[in-house]
Amino acid sequence: MPEPPPTDNRVQAARRRTFAIISHPDAGKTTLTEKFLLYAGAVAEAGAVKARAGRRKATSDWMALEQQRGISITSTVLQFGYRDHVVNLLDTPGHRDFSEDTYRVLAAADAAIMVLDVAKGIEPQTRKLFEVCRARQLPILTYLNKFDRPGREPLELVDELEDQIDLQATPVTWPVGIPGDFRGVIDRRSGAFVRYNRTARGTTTAPEELVDSARAETEEGPAWVRAMEECALLDEVGAGVDTKTFLAGETSPLFVGSALTNFGVRHLLDAVVDLAPPPGPRTDSHGAARGLDESFSGFVFKVQANMDPAHRDRVAFVRVCSGRFERGMTVTHEPSGRPFATKYATSVFGAERDTIDEAWPGDVIGLVNAADLRVGDTLFAASPVRYPPIPRFSPELFVTARVRDSSRSKQFRRGVDQLEQEGVVQVLRDEHAGDPAPILAGVGQMQFEVFAHRLEHEFGAGVELTSTPYRLARSTDPATGEQLRRTTGVRVLTRADGVLLALFESPNWLARLEVDHPDWTLERLIAE
Ligand code: G4P
């Protein structure tokens, strides 16, 4: 039988690439993002992203905190066209304190690019973010950045990837010359040598000079010979791109270059189109695949309030999984069964918004004033579906939050609820003691700083945070919860999503309880 003709849904999905960039701060994520936009023709000159970011920072109290700390807290989505494809680049916060936020963003991505500074290799936050990708089994492309200045041996970095994070690099491009004396790259697939040309701070695309091997050998001398030897070595160990293991997140096509001077950027962007997977059928909470051709469905991976203080609104970011989204269509909010109008659907480019009229699998839509939408919620049109919830991280830090001025209790409650729904922190309460002072749980201290700052500036409720003796948590069930309530050194609290958590002061005490009571339910949470 002949193949059925591809539907619009499948054609559109096949054109999409939805991915995120992960890196340790300063490795070059912002620069690379900017250069992608430059190469895609979405901006005429590099510098626009930072300029936009600057404008955005000037408009919000909360961004003021970002600026003070020099960190990126918010996640934004950039959509641009490249080679007849639609690329959705999801931005992730670089700081490990916000890795739970990154985890949620990566739930909406089909692939990731890991940027490493060639002078530094794997840094602590690269590792943490990589683990998040691995937990989601995301295919990863690796970019070794900053070849224009001195750094480490690339072969040593290939070994480091394997030894430290068990990721086998399969170099697609390989450097001629060393970091700091960079001559260009060989494309190992074709053998083509592209000579490195510096551009003045890379504001325009770099000229690409293709040089044949005879000329390269004469002109680059020992650097060329050495690159050839290293390529032969890579051939020997079979370090070629392997689609199956790449898609499983076990091997990673590797590219080298210098984002600042635009070198190697086009190779990498081409790889996003040629190697990274398009959106495919997504697994629902029963383990069944929702085909791309089925009616519209998507899930919320991020909620953010007060992005723009002039509007004080709330945006839910939805990743489209199947079907065509049309603005104005009425969809069903799966958890409540209620209809949800999509009149105020927007696309979000950095902090700027445009009305969006349609979207396809892989795209991200921003739904404005979506008061009832929480992270993890499914939306669908026509045939129902529910996507699995996005798992929460295992908290490692616990503090008690109290309102400073009790006449602001109402604002405090409202703010805590909102920030909990956004997933800024996890909020734990004692069900038995109508609790005015919830325990906040997180993986990084900065989450609490953001919480306190936003509660004060957006909700007008100053908050006092005090430390607690708790150091780790396990999820449990009501029966075990009853037993644990009678045990010293343990506190049992309910998280806002209904999960019962047992908090422990000491890992040894937990280990002891596990040995003494093998029948108790004490489950590990993810990412410990
Ligand atoms: P991030 O988003 O991962 O935190 O990193 P970002 O792109 O902001 O880059 C961090 C610093 O590294 C910036 O320098 C940037 O210019 C520089 N950089 C990025 N890619 C390259 C590269 O390929 N080669 C070299 N030599 N430098 C690179 P900065 O001085 O902090 O900022 P700026 O004054 O240049 O804006």
C-alpha cells in the first residue's frame, strides 16, 4: 500500500526543532543564542539579545534582583526560522539553584546543546544541568566554545566527558590549531576544512573560507598534520555520529568554535536541523503515545506572574504536543474538566509578546491570565489526554516562612500560593495544625531569596525566613505518615500538590529507620 500523504500536522512537526542550551554561567550561552539569531537572520546585528535583555531588566523589580545578582532567573522562548525550519529555543537559568526550573523547561524540549568553555571543561553547574538532561533522556549536542583563546587539549576534554559524566563525544567538527592559536575546523563527515576568520567581535556572520587539504597542509603545516593524526585516532575508536545512541542521550555529537567570533556557529545550527529530532508522538500518563495528528494537546511547563509589572499578569507557557492550535479555540483544562478560552494566546520572544494565531507540535504558546493553570497541567481539544506530571526535585534545604506584619497575612497567603504554583519553591504544610507558617523547601538558597524578594515587592508582604533542622526528605503514604508522626527527628508535611513528605534531620537516622522498618514507605524523590 502506498504511504498515506503526510498531513499538515506531520509536515509542520517535521519542520520544528525545540531545544534548550545548558551551560555553566559564562561559558557562552547568551553569546551563542545571539549568534544563532544572527545566523538565522532573525536579528541583523549581534547585540540585540543583550539589548533586549537590558530593556527587560529595566522594567521589573524582580528583574532588578537578577541584575543585582548577575544571574538569569527567568526563562524565555525564542522562535526563529532557519533553512525552512522553525526553531524554538527555550532559555534556561544557568544557576544550579534554579535547576528545578531548568528541569521543567527541559520537559518541553526535544534536545539540548551543552556549551563548555574549552579552558574549563565540565564545571559544577554543567554537571548538574547535564544530570537533568540525562534524567529526561534528552539527546545532547556539545559545543566546545572559546577556541579563540588559550584553553585545554580537545582530546583531553573528550576523555573528560566520558570519565566524568559517562557521555561519549562523537566529534563532528575537529579543530586545526590549538585553543588560542585556532586555524579552523575539519568537518569529519566530509573532510572539508573551513578556515577561521576573525570578525570584529562577531557582529556580522563570519566569512567561511573552504580550503582543500593540499593547500591546508602547505599553509597550516604542523597544525594540520596534528589535526589529521587526531582525526585518525578518533576514526580508530569509532567516534562517529551514531543516531541511535545520540537519540538515547548516550553519545553526543561535538562541535568546536568560538561563539564570540561566530566560528563554528553555523555548523552547530545546521546540526540542530540535521541531527536533533523533530517533535514526535508524546507519551501520556497511561504510557500510550499521542499521535501528532490527533487533536490539539499540550502541557504547561512554566507559569510566571508579573513578568511585566505594568500589567501584573500571569502567563502559562504551554508546549504543543499534538494537533494544530488556533487562537480563540476553546480547549479543556484536563485537571478541572473546565473549558478554557484561548483568546489571549501569545508568542513570547524574550520579554516581548505578540499575538499568536496558530501553533504546531513543538511550539510554545503563552496563555495570558491563565489563573487556573499550574505547571504540569494538560490542555486538550476534542479527544482527551493527560500527560504525566513533571516530577519535583528532592528538596535539600528547608526554611520556615512567616509574615513580618500580621496585618499583611492575606497578601502573604496569596503570594505564597502564587509562587508555589510557579514552582519558585515547594510549599509544605502541616495539615493537622492550620499552619500560618509553612515550610519552604528547595534545592538552592537563591530560590528563597527570590521568594522573599517577590513576596515583598509584588505582593506587599515582608517575610521572615528561619532555618529548620531538616536536611532531607522522602515521600511517604498516610499509613507510614502516622507512624512517622510518632517518631522523633521526623516531621510529616503535605506538599501543595498533595504529596506527603517526611522530613529528616539526619541521614543516619533515616537509614536506621529504613533498616528497622522495611515495611514503611519512604521513597526517594528525583535528582538526589
Ligand atoms: P553565559 O550566558 O553562558 O553566562 O555567557 P555569555 O554568553 O554571557 O559569555 C560570558 C563571557 O564570555 C562574555 O564576556 C562573552 O563575551 C565571553 N565569550 C562568549 N563566547 C566567547 C568566545 O567564543 N570567545 C571568547 N574569547 N569569549 C567569549 P564578558 O566580558 O563577561 O561580557 P561582554 O563584555 O563581552 O559582553
